[in-house]
Amino acid sequence: MEGKPILLDIGAVWCHWCHVIDRESYENPEIAALVNQLYIPVKVDRDERPDVDSRYQAAISAISGQGGWPLTAFLTPDGKPFFGGTYFPPDDLMGRPGFKRILVAIADAFKNRRGEVDGSAQALEQAVAKAEIFDGARGLFDARVIDAVVQSAEQRFDATHGGFGHAPKFPHSSVIDLLLERANWPGGENLKAIVEKTLDGMANGGFHDQVGGGFHRYSVDERWCVPHFEKMSYDNSELLKNYLHGYQAFRHARYEAVTEDLIAWVTEVLSDQKRGGFYASQDSDQTLDDDGDYFTWTQQEFRAALTPDEARVAVLYYDVGPRGEMHHNVEKNVLWIADTIAEISRRLKMSENEVRLILAHAKNKLLAARRERKPTPAIDETLYVAWNAMFVSAYLEAARVLDRQDCREFALKTLDRILSEAWNESKGFLHRVGGPHLEGSLDNQVFAAAACLDAYETTLDRRYFEIADEAMRLAVERFGDPEGGGFFDRAKDAPPMGGLEVRRKPLQDSPTPGANSVAAIVLDRLHAFSSERASYEWAEKTLEAFAGPVPQFGVFAATYALAALLHSRHPLQVVITGAAGDPMASNLEEAAQQIYRFGKTVLRITPERLSLAALPAALRDTLARLDPNVPQALVCVETTCYPPVREPEKLLQLLVKVGTGR
């Protein structure tokens, strides 16, 4: 042991400022020599080790008031943090100390004030441990927490630009789904307006890649105009679901177009089409010298890609001028939808159809020009199980809503690859497909179990149901807290992490839906199929573990609110009977897929596919008295099944009404 402090750098392959600090500091011979002289340097990939990242993020946020990547943490030799921050410039800048000065000062404090350093590290570890385990947070389950989260969303809503809060602006996918669901309740009409404004704001901004499809990680401004350009798998899977749900709720063709473009981008860029699998991310940069240059345009570049007639229309539509939005290069324009087709049509004295046609041609040319002019930013082709499972669920939903059989096939191919290469019968799901063995976290178990349930609902293949059930049994056994309720992010038998070895129960939606909330949702869905009381009780115990502080989390606990909604109302199950190919049954199935209801399951039961073993008792008993050859729809909630209906219009009316207090 050298007795030196540890310098921990946590970053990611997609992170622009991680690349910057690498180039400016860690690749600088003078700073590198200083680091090696004074510290033991350790570098961690946050996507590979989210358990390490989450703990040090909590600690450094408590010290500095901010987190993010790169995370720069100073640790005692046994891995306890005592100081840190995010990005540090190499030299003093604008009154802020540079990395060189900080490296020397922290090493001096560690050497000459060791007692203070150790005391601070111990106090910080205790504070993080208490906060991350939600000590004292337990309470009785109360569905009124849903209203508290909805009210938080209404208060944070940006009525001018859509979204929640101010710059920087992140998508809050669970909030959108929650508000869409609550909009079905009496007095919820204003919530639909909030969702529509938010979906339009995100879709029209530079946050949405107007040429290539898909969404960037977040917007640096409140207008959704200038993004941080990296694209993450987990953001795009959840936004795909948002726009599918928006399409179900509003029937706007523009939302369908967003989903189609996103799927096309994933097909081309973010997936292994041959073997199955969704890649982790697309970088923001081509080189260390640019900041989103691949995705932005000078006016000259833009016009060079188009004919004069196309440019005349597209310049107005995308707001392309001699001065753009990028601070590092003022000639660079972020493409965003600045005006409506109707207004452009009026200004240019053209028909709306003509404008649409010109824009479609222009978009194709811009995409081709973008591919030709510069290399595509790097793709991280790692297949993380949790993120793949999230996209499997989104693709199965796209298959149902858009009747995209290609999405269904690719989702099932991906899930089958996960089950073949990353499922362990004694430990559950691993963290990723391929590479050295890396045990899975709670995220991997619950998102993959959810994907298996989605696949079961799509195929009625019992194998998927059984693996979902077994994955959650293992999660309860290995990750569950039998005394306090809820789940820890690391298994009790996981290899020692070293350093900040604190227990942690993930609740907050950041950056992915909170794993404990997802666990409760999956358990309630399992209960709806199996009537196993243990699943329901563990779901309630999980919700009770966080009952106290959830209102304080507001929009960052939206997935918890969805879980509470599902637990209090119970999942909706729509069973369509009738022979395969029966047009009346097909019409009923299409109607059932038209409407968005959170937790809704649509099961297509034909005489050939009739398998009732995994269905709940009330539904099984009802089906036993019905002729499976007759086309009809049954809507059931837990032990209650409504009288069967045979008309699509009546089915839609029933689905709108059930579980909304109408």
C-alpha cells in the first residue's frame, strides 16, 4: 500500500465533457505526471458499473451540490470519498481553480490534515448510507400519492415550450404516461393539453433529430432547441412509448411519424439486425474538436445539399440562417421546426401538399448529405440487458399500436438472444450480453422480467411467463429487503464492490425509471396472471418502503405513481376470443389497441392457442363458460369481469370508463 489518496474518474463513451477532460488533463503529460505522483488513479465506465457510479454520484452531489459526468472524486485509500466535482478545467479559469491547483491542494490536505479528511469521509459515508437506504421512509400505502406527483408535474410544467422545469431540460417519460392516464379521470382535460404541448415541444425542437430520427439526451435550453447531442438507448425506448401513447390518445399523424422515424434510425444505427440486440448509445462527436458538428449545418452546407426550390422551403421550416445556435461556431444551425406547413404555404403561395412533398425530398437529401460529408459519430455496440429489455418492450408496443410485425419479430429475436446468452437460472439476468462475466443489478432483473411479460402477452408462449416469474422470485430472494420492504440495487451475494460499500434502494427516475417502482409494476402484473398472493404483497411492501418521501420527489417519482396507480386499480386485461382470421375478432383486437390505458393487457385467445394455466382464476372461470370460437371481448380487472361485448365501439367506451371513477 502506497498510502496515497485515490483519484476516481467516472465517465462514459458517449460523454462529450468526459472526452474533453481526458484530452485536456489526463492526456496532458504535466497533469498526468502530477496524478501519478500524488494519487492512485482509477477510471470507471458508468454504463458498465452503474452500481459504482450511483454511490459516488450521491456522495459527490452531497459535497458539491451537483453530479453528472465526468465525475471526479477524491477518495481515501479504502475508497471513501471526501471531495469531488464534475469537470475541472486544467488551469485556473474565470475565478475557478484549475485541475492542477486542485490536485496539489487535495493531496496536501490528505497528507497534512488526515484526521479531518478521514472524519469527513466517514460522516459522508454515513449520510449517503442513510439517504440511499431510505431510512425512516416506510409508511402505509396510500394511492393519494398519485395526485401529489400529478400536482408536481402541473406546477413544473412549462406552458410556453412544454416539458417540466427549466434549462437544462430532460424528457420525463413516466410523467407523460402518468398524465395521459390521469387525463381519463373526471377533471383531467387540462392534463391532455400538458402532454400534447410537451410532445409537440420535444418533437419540434433540435432535441429531436429532425433529419435522422431519434432523440438526443437532453436540451441545454428550455426551448428544446439546442441539445446535448449524444443519443441514449434508454431515452429513445421510453420516448418511443410516449409517442405511441400520444398517437393512441390524440390520433395525430405527426406522432406516428415521430415513431416511424425513430424506428428507422434504430434499424439503421442502433441495432444488430442480424442477431438481435439494441446498441447502448451514439456519441455526440466525431472527434474531440467538435461539439455536435455532425448534426448541425452552416447555411452554406444546408443550401449546397438542396435545389434552390427545396432550400427556399426548408430554410423557413428549419430556421436556417447565417447565424445559428451553436456557441462554439456561430455559423452552425441546429435544425428545428420553426414554422407550420400551413404558414409556409401561405407565405410562399404554395399548396400545403406541395410544401410537404418538397420537405420530404429535402429531408432525404439532407440525410444523404450528412452521411457523406463526415463519418457518423461512434456507436457503443455493447448490449446492456436492462436497456435492451426496455427497447424490447417498446418495440412490442409499436408492433401492437402500429401493426409493425417487423418490430415484433426483432423484439422477440432480441429477447431470445438475451435469454440464450445472459440468463442464469440461479442468479437471474446478467448485466450485458457478451464480454467478461458481469452480474446483473436490480435494473437488469426487473426490466427484463417486464419484457418477458410483454412477450408473453404478445405470443402466449408460457416460457416467457415462467422466466418473468422466476426472475422476480430470484429478485425477491437475492435483492429484496424482507424487513424494510423494497429491493436493493445489488444482490446480497454479489461480489464485494470495495470503497463506498453502502446498501442502496433505487427509487428516483434518473436517468431510467426507478427500479423499485418497476419491480412493483412487474409484481402486480404477475399477480394479475397467476393470482399468487405473494406477488401482490411484495408489490405493496415495496410501495410502502418509500411511502413517506415520494411527494418530495415530485416528477422524479412518476414511475412510483404509475406503480401506485396499477396497484390500487389493478391491471386491465382485455381478452379477445374467436377463430384465427375472424374479421370481427380482428376488429375488436384493433379497437383494444387503439386506446392508451396504463397496465392494459390485450390477449388474443383462439381455439388453437387456448392455454389458461397462467390466467387468473376469475378470468379462467369466465373463459371456461364461453365458446372460444365466438368473437367477443372480455374486460377484466382482478376478480371482476364485465359482460362480454362484440362491438368495437362498446369496447372502446368500456376501456375509457373502467378504473377512472367515471
